[in-house]
Amino acid sequence: MHRFHLSIIIISFFISACDIPSVEQNKELQSPTPKRELRMDIPNASWVKVYFGEMPGKGRPGLDKVTRQNGFSILRETVLPENDLEVRLWVGFGKYGNDGLILRRDSGNWSAVNLREMLCHIKEIGKDERGKYKLESPKSGWETLWQKLIDADILTLPDSSVLEYEDGTLDGKSYVVETNYDYLYRTYQFPNPKYVELKEARQIMKIGEIIADEFGLESFSMKTSGCSKDE
């Protein structure tokens, strides 16, 4: 009788063992989340290579070099986690050089950094205010700031190269925008929008005014030719 029960137990063990998936079977049963790729919306325009590479005749580094020198990754090469975002707004590119703003949302936490590269930040001998500055919270709060920028079309403005855009100014203030949001990288440029009668030009100027007002960064405003209203 005992032998009968022992035989039943042994048979049951082997049947159970056969039902346990092997390591290889477990790997097949698991469905890993596919890695999201970053889509690109980069205009086929000459300014892209000029502004992100070395700027000829200016004696200044392009945006990629400025980005690396300040410890940031190249945004078009960066896949952000879901729900994170990063926006970079660059202004200047005339005789003063250019400034940058890097706005981030990382795991729900906001931050902003100002890259001061314009020559006009050198106020006098021994008083050089150029460099990298972490910014305090914007005047209206992070979420309100972001909504203002969305309402101003920061994520959807086209590049000036696809518009009937006539820029006759030799040396003025221009904007370059980079956005990395929802696995899409975009960049676009507006040279000297102050002198262009297009609604898109008005919108990019509005974006600059929002940044100037929210963070006290006058260099992003078209109301000044350089770093401050005293220029």
C-alpha cells in the first residue's frame, strides 16, 4: 500500500516538473517593451549646419559646441523618458553672440538653465557675467509658464525657410528653437523677426518676451539689441 502511494507521488512530481517552463521558455513568454526611437523634424535649410556647426566669419562656436562645453547632451541625439521634455531657446547670432535657455521637465520636476554667451554680458573690465546659471522658478510658476509657451505655439511653429520670409537685416537678433517632446525632436529658426510682417514672426517674438518676463532675462526680448533694456 505504501509503495502505491509513493508511486503516485513520484508520478505527480514528474508531471508537475514537465509543466514548469524552462528558462528559455520564460524568455519567450516575456514581451520586453520595445525601445522608443526619436523621430526627427529638422528643416532642409542651410542655417542648420551653420548654426549648429562652427559659425563662419563670426569667430564663435556653434550651438553643438556651446552645448557640450556647458555639460549638456546634443538634444537631437537624446531619447527622453516618457512624459519628460526639454526645450532650448537660443537668441542672438548677431554682433553680440548668443544666449541660451534650457528648460526641462524630468520625472515631473522642472528646471531651467541660462547660458550667457553674449559679449554684452562683459559689463566692464573684470566684470564678466558670461557663464551657466541655474534659474529660480519663473514668476508665474512652472506649469503656467509651460502653458504660456504652448499657447504661443512653441511646439508647432514652422521653420522660417518654409514661409515667405524676407529678412533684409544684415545684423540683428534671431531665434533658434529646439524641442524634444513625446519622442519627437524639432528645430526651427527665425532670423530678425522684428522686421517681418508674419504671424509666425510675432509668435516667436512673444515666446522671447515670455522668457524675458518670467525669468528676468532681457536678452531674449526683441525690445533690446543686446543683453538689457539699457543697450
